[in-house]
Amino acid sequence: MNVLFFFIFIFITSISISKETRFSEELDFSSLCIAEQSTGFNWEKGEWVRTNFILNKYLVKKIHQDKLSSGQLWQCLGNDGKRTEEMLPFESGKETHLITRCYEVKEFGEELALPEFCSEYYRNNGNGDLKLYEIRCSQSNMNMRTNGRFTISNTKSIGDFPWDDLEDYSDSLSISIGNCSTL
């Protein structure tokens, strides 16, 4: 009888292990994104004028919180000093799995960029392994596939502020599209 229970236990354990989803975080993720088109509007003499912008390259890199300088650390910690992992833990769904991490998004060649929260989306690859496939960063407005398309935009301009001295000024509005490759 004990032998029968032993085999049933082994059988049930092997089924549960084979159906388990394995999550392996991309710890050292970085990607180069190259714009292929960039368009938008400049504010000129009181009206928006459609224009094309310079095609930029962007470096997107995950930052380990323990490697941030003290001046950068506050960007990736909550008001109560909790780390990203504690504030925004791994969320699992049926098809997509989400985790929030600290990233740096900057134009290629820039020395410094402020860290920001970005959402990583993982998808089950069919073998029970979760694979990183998309990253969305709200501060820089960067949305990207790990090896595929990306968009980055500057749409935060609202025009004149009543308290500034700039009578007729507004930041440019732009959107760029292109492709990213994992480094």
C-alpha cells in the first residue's frame, strides 16, 4: 500500500512541476533603439507647424537599484523608501506577466539620464518559461518590444503657462518610430 501511495505522490508531483511557469528575470537587459521616422509639430508664431525631426538612437538599460548613486536612488524608491520590488511585486496573469523595474532611457551618446520606473511584460513561450517581450516607460514615453518596434514621444506640451514670462512659447510635440535590438 505504501508503494502505491509513493507512486501516486511521484506522479502528482511530476504533473504539477511540468505545469509550473518558470520566471527568469532579464537581469542585465539593455537595448539599442534606432528611429526610422520622426515627425511632429513646432510652435511658431502662435501656431503649430508640422515638421520632421532628427532621427535619434536610444539606449534603454535596466538599472540595478544597488548600483544607483545616492542622487539617483530616490527616482526608483517610493516615498516610504521601499525598493521597486517591494512596492510593485510580480503580477501573474494567464498570458502576460508584469513586473516593474528601474530603467534608464537616454539618447545614444548622452552621459546621464534620470532613472525611471518601467513595466516589463513577460509572456509564456509555450514551454512553461516566461520571456521578456515588451517594456513600457511612462516618464520618457518609450514603448518597445525587446527585439522589434518601438515608439517614443514628447506630447507633454500644453502651451503657455500663466506664471511664466514666455508670452508665446510651447515645447515641440513629436513621435518617433523604429526598431530595437537587444545588446
